Amino acid sequence: MNIWHITGGNRLEGAISVQGAKNAVLPIMAASVATGAETELDGVPDLRDVEATLRILRHLGCTAERTGTHVYIDSRDICRCDVPHTLMRELRSSVIFLGAILARCGEASLSLPGGCELGPRPVDLHLEALRTLGARVTERGGDIVCKAGALRGAPIVLPFPSVGATENAMLCALVAEGETVIHNAAREPEIVDLQTYLRALGAQVSGAGTSTITVSGMRPRAHVHHTILPDRIAASTLLCACAASGGDILLENVHPSHFLTVLDSLSEAGCDIITQSNAVRLRSDGSLIAPRPIVTRPYPGFPTDAQPPLMAACLKARGTTVFTENIFTGRYRHVEELRRLGADVTIAGRVAYISGVETLTGAVLTAGDLRGGAALIIAALAAEGESVIYDEQLIERGYDHLDRALGALGASVRFERRA
Ligand code: EPZ
């Protein structure tokens, strides 16, 4: 259990470099087993999810080590093709190993945990994509067993641009005979980063970032060096914290073009935003107005992962801020906790109405999920007095020492780690 002690009221000021993207490094680390090669990654964030992925890689027989922001993976000696429940339970997004292990070993089995704090997390689109390439997939009580046989390239049409299903389809297609075209593919920047890594690994992949991705084979290379792209959600979170608290911060090592929708909403809320090619500066007096309604959508729409942080920033915005959460059914768990600070939030199905309040008052809170936990921190920074947030190590799943980052910018944050 981690405990965050936060005293609100400080302005945030200064410059900070943003961590590498969790949602890029996890699929890339999984992809490293698709062939037997040595992979070196730079810009890797220090996250619980990265550590969990390293454990899975070692379980499979890889050498996998992290030193600071550098990760070394040697996948030449894979000796297993399964991921047991004990490891899957730590990181549900490890379903991305399915395509990579299947490509490498010709078979793969995973024990899938059910839903998570965001609601049900089905993998039907993943399995359908693998079946389209000829894999034989059986599901038995939460276990998934795949046999590749002779995989043949084919057109895959995703009914929804699922990020994970797109990634699994790309990885499995690497060893399919002939060309695979993935239609209605997810367009997230993290998919483009995965493509960049796969190309360095010797894959013929193109189209990432668009709705149509083509995979036409693989001529494996022995060694790959790749730098993980910056985390657009971690960047958005820090900007929302400054918007809520007031201040003037400069984020370095970011691609503003990857989170334009978030920048638009913060600008509509009254923040002064200046962007450069790999930096963004935000100034706010902490007194915001309600931005136009926010509707979460697949990229390039407003990212669901930034919905909780932006909601926290808008709790005192004058007027009513309206959110519609279209991606996950359970992504308003933070609302109940925000109300304990005095927030005025009404939920009607997928829509959340935030009526701006004059003040928020520090309270004792509990983080329910990764991004919801970040929202509680942001709201506590904008509240009067002290807040205490109990966190079952959820926030460090996706944020690299967020307490240090906020402290460096002037926030009053004391982080306590309890066994
Ligand atoms: C990725 O999850 C991210 N995780 C999520 O970030 C992110 O919120 C999500 O994409 C959307 O952008 C990683 O990349 C590790 P999806 P993923 O498949 O791949 C439904 C964070 O906080 N769906 O695009 O699981 C699903 O239930 C995390 O960093 C199916 O119905 O997302 C959801 O409603 C949270 N069947 C929607 O699609 C499937 O087979 C989006 O899911 C797969 C998904």
C-alpha cells in the first residue's frame, strides 16, 4: 500500500522531461519474443507494469534486465510458450504476448484474468484476428490455447479499432505466409512506435497511424536498438495538474501533436499553451472556465486515459463541464472519491456533468485505478488543506515516480510506501 500526503494550494512551476510511454513499451517488450534477437530499449519508464513484463519475459526463457531507463532483452533462448495466471494477473494487458509467442513458437497459451477496474476487458477481437490468419484458438475457463499451424496472410477487418487487437494482429501476421492487411486498425502513436520497432527487427510493416496496416513478412535481424516515444498521457496528466493548481510549467521530450485534443480542451478552459516540436508550455492562474464537451474516442479523438485527469482539473471550472466516456464502461470510479473533496459531479450513463465549485477541501481518498488515482492527486493539489490518498500501488503501474515529478514542480507531496 502506498500513501500520498498532499497539501493543496501550491502553484506548479519549472521544466520537466516526460517519461517514456507505458502503452508503447509494453507491446514492444512483448514483441521482442516474436524472433530470437537482442533488443535494447532506451527511454523506458520505471513502472510496475514494466517490471511485470520483465518477469513474463524471464518466465519464457529470455534474459531481460532494466538499468534505469535502459532495458536489455535477449529472446534467443525461448523455452516456454505459456503465461500463467500468476503472471497474467499482475498485468492484464499481457494478452499482447499472445501474438508474439504464437509467431515465435507456433503455439501459445495464456490464462486471462477477467475484467479489471475499468470494467469488462474482452479479447474477442484479438482472438478473431488470430483465427482469420488461420490460428486454432480454444478458450477453456479463462485459459486461451492457440495453435498456429500454417498461418496465411489475410484481410482482417476489426469491428472496433482496438489497440490491443491491432497489436496482436500485427505480431501474429509477421510469420503468416503472404500479405495481411488490417482494416479499421487503431491509429494511436503507440502503434506507430511498435511499427518502428518491428521494422528495426526486420519486419515488413507499413501503415501504422492510419486505419490500414499491411504486414508482409519478416527477415529477422539479430540486434535492435529502439528509443520509446514519450508518454502523451503522462504529459497530459502533468498539464492538467498545472491547469488545476495554477502555475507555469514546461514539458520537454514530448510530441504535442500526440495529444492535441487535450491541449484544445485545456486552452478552452483558459490555459495559455505554447507548443514547440518536442515541448509544450502551459500557464494557468488556476481559475478555469468549463471547456466544450469532451467525448472520448479512439485516436485521434480525445483519449479515454486523459478523461480522469482532465475531469479533476475542471472541478472548479466556472460553468458545467460535460464528459462522455465511450471507451470503457467503468471509467467513472474516481467520481465518488472526487465528491469527498466537495466536487459536484452527476453521472447519467456514459455522461458526467461537472458543475464548477468555488472550493475543494482536502479529504481521505482511495485510488480505484491508475488514471483515476492520478485524478485524485490533481484534485487534491487544487483543494484547500491536506488530503491523504490510499493507493494499492495502482498509480505506479503507469506513472514513473509521479510524486517526484510533482514535487520538483513545487507541489507539496509526501509519498509513503507501506508493505
Ligand atoms: C489500450 O488498452 C491501453 N492499454 C489503454 O490504456 C487504453 O485506455 C486503451 O488502449 C484505449 O486507448 C495499453 O496499451 C497497455 P482497446 P486496450 O482494445 O488495448 C473493447 C491505461 O490507463 N474491446 O482499444 O485493452 C474494450 O472492452 C490503459 O494506460 C472489446 O470489446 O484497449 C474497450 O471497451 C487503460 N474486445 C474498447 O474495446 C476486444 O477484443 C477499447 O479497448 C478488445 C477490446
